[in-house]
Amino acid sequence: MQADNAYAETCYQVYVDERKQQCEASLELSGRFDQWMVTLPGGALALSLGFLEKIAPNPAAPSVYLVGCAWVTLISSLLFALTSLFTAVYGCNRQITIIDDAEKCRQAGAPSLDAPNRWRTATHVLNILSLVTFIAGTVFLCGFAFSNLKR
């Protein structure tokens, strides 16, 4: 019986260690994602302005629509990414409150409440929107560039 208990404790410690490593990796990767989702759309906007100035100062009329769509989607991507950083802070603060409340319930012997964290959901949705609009902006920008390359 004692061997079973020691084995269970060992398994639990392996679980805790693995979970901690995965949480640290997730935190690092989400930080990188946020950084890239602010950097890449801004760089694409700067690139499009340089392209307009140096390579295609007189763009083909139909392609102006493409660069306009690219700018709108790239700026939207930036705004979604910046807003997700804002909601992530509130999501962390809300999660601290949820954890604190659960601990108070545990100490009182009461069942813990299943409290939602809508800030985390909002952050997730905003990150997806940022990525999708960045991809769309890149596609529009490539379409603009290809339609204005000198043959």
C-alpha cells in the first residue's frame, strides 16, 4: 500500500513538473506571437509605402483597390494585436481573482464556483483576428505588388 502511495506521489510530481514546463513554454511562445503580430503588420505597411514610392509611383488603376485593402487589413491586424495585449492584462487579473476565490472556497470547505474568464476568451478571439487580417493584408499586398511589377 505504501509503494502505491509513493508511486502516486512520484507520478504527481512528474505531472507538476511537466505542467510547469508547458506553462513556461506557452508563456514564452505567446509573448513571441504578440511581438510578431505587432512587428509584421507594421513592417508590411512600411514596405508597401516604400514600394509605392520607389517601384510603383504610378500604380495601375485597378491595383489601387488592392493596396487600400492591404492597408485596411494590416492596420486592423495591428489594432487587434494591441487590443489583445490590453485584454490579456485584464484576463490575467481576472484569473488571479478566480484562483483566489477558489482557494477561499477550498479553505471554507465549500465547493468552488466555475467562474468564467471572458477576458481570456476575448484575447484568444483578438489573436485569431489579428492573424487572419495579417494574412489577408499580406495577400492583398502581394497582389498589388505583382500587378505593378514592370514586365
